[in-house]
Amino acid sequence: MSTTPYIVWFRLDLRLTDNPALSAASKAGASVIPLFIWDPGEEGKWPPGAASRWWLHQSLASLQAELARRGTPLVIRSGPALETLRSLVHESGAGAVYWNRRYEPALIARDQKVKEALQQDGMQVQSFNGALLREPWEIRNKTGNPFQVFTPFWKTCLAGPDPLPPLPAPATLRPPSSPLSSTPLAQLGLEPRIHWTATMRQTWMPGEVGAAAELKRFLSTAFTSYGDSRDRPDANGTSRLSPFLHFGEISPRQVFAAMKNHAESAGLPASEWRSSQFHTELGWREFAHHLLFHFPHTPDSPLRPEFQRFPWRSNPEWLKIWQRGMTGYPLVDAGMRQLWATGWMHNRVRMVVASFLVKNLLIPWQDGAAWFWDTLLDADLASNTLGWQWSAGCGADAAPFFRIFNPVLQGEKFDPQGDYIRKWVPELSRMPARWIHRPWEAPREILGPCKVTMGSTYPEPLVTLFSSRERALDAYQKLKTSKGP
């Protein structure tokens, strides 16, 4: 039994269940000081974007309430991590600091510095894995190097033991003997000053309770059909767990355990659910963190160095049109408007809008990644980097550059009745399914009754698909034939 308090430093692990750092501190018999430090400057070039800050505010409010139910307050402080921790140690007499690891390059360096300094101060410091099924350094190929292709990476992961069962949330937590000062959550300024979050508030319930509800909804309604329905933006066929996983309101071990229990109770053989597409999606999340850990330059630079020479075209006007969802291609515009309104975009549509930006418009993938970083609620540096480099053909296991998504054909295949388009591009809501994905081709007798005037009520296509595709392929051919330094 410890006689000194333990500080549990919360970061992207804003939950009580399956929280290894919190569980270890609680089991030590110590009083627990839950701490959150707000210092976006320590995140390097990637501080949380506007949408992420909104979610963070809601999640911290939820965490405060859950901790209060167990008898201890959340201490919120602002400032550099080491300075803040040392100050709190001095105030509280704490003898240990526990946290769950993060994997962004700037924060790995920061955490190592903090750990060494606190240990020199005589503190007990321990970090835990609370975010991944496997640590990035645990998985290597046969030559001892990190993987750059997903399939052998995931096969290696699957060959290992199953993840450990999730840890239960502490029933109670012993608070420190004396109250500690805490910054009011509102003073962090995480909520946006402009009112663009109304739809997000209607769409999401951030926090551990919301994460559990979303997982339950998915398993009971969409899990068994996930392989077939996950590509349909007009249906609620995905898990929508990505924001909750990013903020650590649910752990991948919890998701794995719930999936396993649900599958077994439904009588699914192990070979079926272990090879399911949803389980594989957890693998892609692991792969993204594996890549970020081993190739920390990739948020800014391509993994494939020859793409440093790719002839991207900076075009702020086209970039803004894409951001606003006014490209004249309904599936692209629907996705970008869904993103702005809800902070989330269906994964199939993410691939389409990314392909359009980097291939049809030849705008650098870093510009798209930056916009997603600011507007996505699930803006995760590892997954965002993997996704954009995959789309641009310059990353690990990337789609070949010559694979260019046709937004018309993609819409007709995955939103055949145009329901997704009608929801997010309401000016086309009266268009029949035959023409809704290609309104510029519709005859006047269709456009008139549908109240659509191309170039007025809805924009003409920004570029033509054929010519922009040829331009992209020509740029790629020049890259292949050029010689780099």
C-alpha cells in the first residue's frame, strides 16, 4: 500500500475501463490524482485541429463526470508537461507518475525527456500500452526490419496470442487528502467561437458512455453485414468508432473482446470472425501506428522518396473549392460537406475525395492531410498520414498512382439511388437516380423540373475527368522516367 499519491496523466486515453495506467495506480492502494495537461505547443507541427478540440472539450467533461462518480476530481492544468508535473508533485507530495503511451514523433521525444527528468527527481515513473493491440516495436519482418506492406504485417500480428482481456474500471478511487487547484475546462478555449458545431452535437456523443453505445449499435445492427455494407455511404454500415478510438474513450482491446464475444454468442466460427473485414480494419489502425513509429518523417514527406520529385501543382483556388464541396462532382461534394457538418466522412468517400484532390487536381497530398487534420473529429496522425500517402501512391502498400477513382462511377456503384447525395447536396435532391451523379449530362427537361441550373444552383465540373486523368498519368510517367538526386 502506497502512502504517497500517484499521478495518472491522462492524454489520449480518456476512459476508466481498460486504462492500464489508472488500473496500476489504483491497485497500488494509493490515492489517485487524475491529471490532464493542455499544452498544444508540445505536439510539434500537429496540435489538435478545430474539430478535435471540440471533441476534446466534450470528452474531458465526460471524464470529469465519470471520475466524480468514483470520488475523485480531474485536475486540469495548462503549460509545459514537465514543469506542470513537477509543480503538481511539489503540491501533492506524489511519489509516482503513470501514463499510457503516445506514438507521435514529437510526443515520444517529449515523454522520454519527461520520464528521465522525473526519475532523476527520484520519482517512480511508468508508462503503459493503452492504445494498441501490439506495440510498434514488437512486430518485425523476417529480416528484423519494420513492415511496409499490410498483409504480411497483419499475418504476423495474427500469428501471435490474442490481446489480453480488457481491465475493469476501478469501482472507486481514493482522492488526495487535500484539494488541488484545477483550471476550469471552459478556460482552455477548446470550444469554437463560431457556431459550426450544431450538426456535430446532434450526431455524436463524445465520451466513454458514447463509445460503448456506438460499439453496441454496430455489433447489433451492422457487424455481420460489414463486409458488404461498409462501402455504402448511403447506409449506416460502419462502426463510426474512429473518433472514440483516437481519443481513447474505448480501447482496441475492448473492441476486440466485444467483437469476439458477439461473434461467439452468434455461433460464428473463430476462423470467420478472425478473418472478418472489421477485424482487418483494426489491423490497418495498428499498421498506421507501426509506420508512423518506424518512419517518423512521413506526416510531412513521402515514404517513397522518388515522390519528392512529383510535379504537384499548388492551386489555392481549387483547394478552396474542394474544401467547400463545390467541385461539381456530387459524390466529392457530398463527402466534403458531410465532413464540414459532422466532423466525419465515410471511408469509401474519403478515398474518392482524396483521389480527386491529388490526381484529378494534382494538388499536394499534404494540403489534403492538413484540411482533414483540422476538420476531422478522428484526426489521428498515424491514420491520416497512412490514408493520404496511400491515396497519393507515395506511401507503404499504397494504391498505384495510376489507380484513379472515378467519382461518377463510384457514386453509381456505392450510392446507386443517390440518397447520400440528396442528404448532403440538397440542391440536387430532386434529381432522379439516373442523373444525380452526372447532372451536367442531364437534359433540360430533367434539370428544369428538378430546379437545377448548372453553373448557378450547382457548379459545373471543376475539371473534366478524362483530361485530368490523362494529365495525372502523364505526370506519373515523367516521374518514372526522371532521375532524382
